[in-house]
Amino acid sequence: EPEVTQTPSHQVTQMGQEVILRCVPISNHLYFYWYRQILGQKVEFLVSFYNNEISEKSEIFDDQFSVERPDGSNFTLKIRSTKLEDSAMYFCASSAQGAGSNQPQHFGDGTRLSIL
Amino acid sequence: SQQGEEDPQALSIQEGENATMNCSYKTSINNLQWYRQNSGRGLVHLILIRSNEREKHSGRLRVTLDTSKKSSSLLITASRAADTASYFCATNDGGGATNKLIFGTGTLLAVQP
């Protein structure tokens, strides 16, 4: 069964450094998402992406965050200058169709980001 | 108020027993989805129920949805030790304008062998 893959599984970074989290969505999916889960808290929506542009973002997704689909298979999340509070598990997800279609979102195993 | 609150927060049962988890939400929805998360792993999609459906089955899983009460339940029958995980409900808001899922706080299920 096709799956969403994320790399790396664990990233340790010094505060203030840039970090790029990578995702390969399911190949025929058109809608892509990032979520995060701070330890012990709910999974929170960050951003959705369709047709090479952001379709929706949360208030968490400030100017320090950006997303890109550089080559048609990868989908990346960049944090420009990491803060301690960015430490979390970051999940990538994809779906075949978007809002109102009642299609499930399929998640990767996540990247655990630890900011020192 | 928070969208997606599950109860109980934790549930411990014996193998073979049934496990029921509940989810309440606040706004109108397109659909409600249940996910499983094993410790330190990603979210595995279990089942999606649309706002116009009342019950759905998938293997040992049974999901109900009551839109008048804004609540859903997930029943796992004949539980196994491998069902030990956290279970989350997630809603997609009604109106069709958003793709985002709003997750609940989760129920930690422990199935004792």
C-alpha cells in the first residue's frame, strides 16, 4: 500500500539554525499538509498546499515557516530560525482530493525535531 | 471551547473485551475521522464517517456519529494486545472550504494480554 515517507526521522538542531523537513507524499495525491504535535499535546494543523501554493495556514505558521514542492515528488517544510518551542513531532500528510470530498488524509511517521 | 475532545483519556481492558471511545466536537462538520497512533509513530487512518452517515463498520471497528449531539464513538470489538495505542478523532469542518483536520486530545488504550 502506498505511503507517505518523511526524512529524517529525528533532527537535532541548535536554536537559531535553519531546518528543512522532507516528505514524499503518495504519488497520485494532489493535496499536502503539515501538522505538528508538541509532546503530550494535540496534533495541530500548520498548512495545506495545493497546485503549488498555500491554500490555508494556521496562526502557528508565521514568517519563520515556509513550504515548497521543489520537484514534483518532495514536499518540504522549512523553519528559518528555530526556537526552543519549535521542538515537536512534525507530520506530513497527503490526500487525493480536497475540501468537501470526504477523502482521508494519510500521514507519514513524522520527524521528531529537537531544538537545543 | 475546543473541537474534538475524547473520553476517556485512558482506558485499560483485557484482551478479548470491547473498547469504546467517545469524541465530542463543537462546530458543524463535513466528516469525522478516527486515527490510531502507536507510541512514537505516525497517525494511521482507521475510518471516515460522513456527516450524513450514522454508523460505519470496518472489520472489528464500528463508528457511530450523532450530529445532533455533536458526538462520535469508536468501538473496537474483541480487542487484541496489538490494539494498544492512542486513538484520535479528527473533524473536517462543514462548509467545504477547508481541508484542515482538527484533532481531539486522544484516548490512550492499553489492552492487557
